[in-house]
Amino acid sequence: MFAASKKLLAVAVFTVLLILTVNLAWWLFYDRTEQMLDTQLSRRLAAVAGTSALALEPATIENLTLGDLEAWIKVDEFLSEAREVDSLSEILILNDSYAYLYSTSSRTDSMYLLAELNSVYIDSLFYGTIDRPVVAPSYRTGSIILKSAFMPLYDDFGSVIAVLGVEANVDYFDTLADLKTNLYLSSGISLLGGIIFGLLFMLVQRNLNRTQERLFMNETHAYLGRMVAVVAHEIKNPLMIIRASAERLAKKHAAPETGFVIEEVDRLNQIVSGYLDFARGGIDSSVLGDEQLTEINLSELCGSIRRHFQDKYPDNEIEWLDQSPAGSGCSGPVICSGYPRALRQVILNLLINAADACLSVSRPIKVGLSVEEKNNSVCLTVSDRGPGMNGKELRKAFDPFYTTKQSGSGLGLYLSRKIVAAMKGKMDIESKPGHGTRVIIQLPKKPSN
């Protein structure tokens, strides 16, 4: 799971970096494009202003400042043609008071309307601090964005007597506005695409994780099968010899200890058989033996288990949460259909788990074993007052090889549920941290005659 989380985190970081990189590249391209177009327009306006100023003779400019009509006509012929050729908005000539000496536009105003905005550039030309074309920043007037360039005009003595200005409508801003809108749209689409990609990857990764888990379990089954074949051969035969010896001793001496030996040998034999059954992938004769589905008196079975359970914990006092002799709330026997020996082992294993859970947190052993009839089924409940289980432990409780014990095999609950399923029942666990655990086994009732 940790490796899967690292993969998801790596993909999330990669996706975010990819989206940021692509969008950053787009916006850098937009910024560079805007700067490039502005620079090119500035150069064009400066060139037009410089060329137009050089083409106008100083004498003509002097006469224009004096209001000579012939000079005005001569200037108009030249600058009107220049305006048309270069697709300019306006070409104008101003004196040092910002009054119009000439304009290609029909104006009723005598003063330059944008004097306050461009006065610093115009004054720099009049007072001789700059002797080359000056380009002002773009500015908006109404719905139009304009850009201006200014060039000094000299008299015969080399003194600046007027300033020529050229203005162009920056129509490429409309294109840039469309481009910016498209960039916003592209950024949104890339973000949405990144989210969709992330979700799809998470789905694919989850399926891959499940596939890897299945492959791991298949490999584990294969290795376990080979191991169990050896272990079963080496352990089962000695166990049978020990059991047979204990049976002979029981016939000669009738000591109760021989019964314990036989019982524990049978339990070890079932553990070994459980591994073998898991490796084979089902519940078969290795677990159920030659048992057939039969009627089971659960009240009697639970009472017997209660009486013998204390022997497994001779040094601990066991407190039963249900004090009734058979753990049954019913007045008569509770009958179900199942495998008696396998069910006895399932209940015993559950009680051992419950007792060990109490001991693991240094609590007294408080366990419960109860039976009750519900509709068409019988419910058998094993409970404890141990530490309980959290959500993760509950989800993995029935997984093979998962255990919270230091010396557990992780197959007890897995095989127990398969045994219960073989009896056409089901097993569930209810638990909360700090509130103990309840294992509920639901089995079918005895068929009515």
C-alpha cells in the first residue's frame, strides 16, 4: 500500500508540474508575443517619424509656424500620403505650447488633447535633451488603443521649432485579447484534463494493485502448496503416533491428561490440515474429515465448550459475560445444521482469540458465548472486552496471513469463515477500538419435518 501511495503521489506531482509547465509556457509565449509586437510597432513608428521629419524642409516648417497657407498645403500633401502608406491614425505637428500647427485629421481643437499624457516626451525634444525619435507607451482612448512617436523639427539654424508626432491604432491588441481568452480556456481545459487523467490513473492503479495482490496470493499459494506437502508429511505421521500412544495410555491408566494430549494433537493436526486446505484453495476432507452435515444442538455444544475452556487458561480466571449455563436465551435446545467437530473448533478458536485479545492489553479475560434463534436462522455470538479493532483491522480481518498477534498464522478467521460458508452460514465481525469485539455466526436452522 505504501508503494502504491508513493506511485499515486508521484503521478499527482508529475501531473501538476506538467499542467503548470504547459500553462507557464503558454503565458510566457503570450507575454513574449505582446512585447515583440509592441517593439516592432515602436520601431516602425520611430522610423516613420524620423523619415517624415527629415523629408520636411526647415524653411517649410518655419513658414508653417507663421501660419503660411502654402506651407500648410505642402506639408499636407506629403504627410497625408505618408499616413495612407503606413496606415497611421494621425500625423500631427505641434509647437512648444502643444498647439496644433498641422494634423491629418479634421480637428476643431487648437490644443493637443493628449498633452498631459505625452508632455514629458514632447518637452524632451523641445529642450534638446533628446535628438532622436521618442516612442511613448501605448495608451487607451475610449475603445481605441493608440501608440505615438515624436520627432523634433528644426529651423535653418538647427533649433527645434516644432515636434512631429505620428499615431497608430494598436489593432493587434484585439488579437492579443482573443489570444488571452483562448489561453484562459486552454488553462481551464488543461486543468480539467489533468484532473480526469489523475482520476483515470487512480482507477487504473487501483486495478493494477488488485492484480498485483492476486498475483502475490497466487504465488504464495504455489509456494505454500510445496511447503505444506513437505510439512504435512513430516508432522502428520508423528502426530498420529502421539495420538495412538495417548489412546493406549488412556485405556491403561484412564488419566485425564491423556484426553488433553489427544485434544491438542487433534488441534495441531487441524492446523496443519488448515494450511494444506488453504494451499489447495478450498475446504475439503483435510478440515472437515469424513463429517457429514448433521443436526447440532448448539446449546449443548456451547455448554460443553464453556466447561472445558477454563482448562486452556489454568492460571487465569475467566469471567463469562453471559452467565446462563449454555449461553442460550432459549428455553429449549437450539438446533442447527452443520459439521459438529469443525464448528466446535471454529468456536474454540474464536474464544481463544477473544481471551488473547484481553490478555494482550493486560485485562482480565471477559468473554461471552451465546446462542439465539432468529427467524429461519440461528445466531451464535462470541464476544470479548478486549481492545477492539479499528477500521483497517476490520477490513483485513478475514484476509489470509493477516494477524495482529505476534505468533499468529493469520489463517484462523479465514478458514473459520470458509467452514461456516460450507455449512451455508455466514460470519461477521462488529468491533470498535476500546469497546471489545463481537463475532456473529449465522447458521441455518434444522429443516422442519
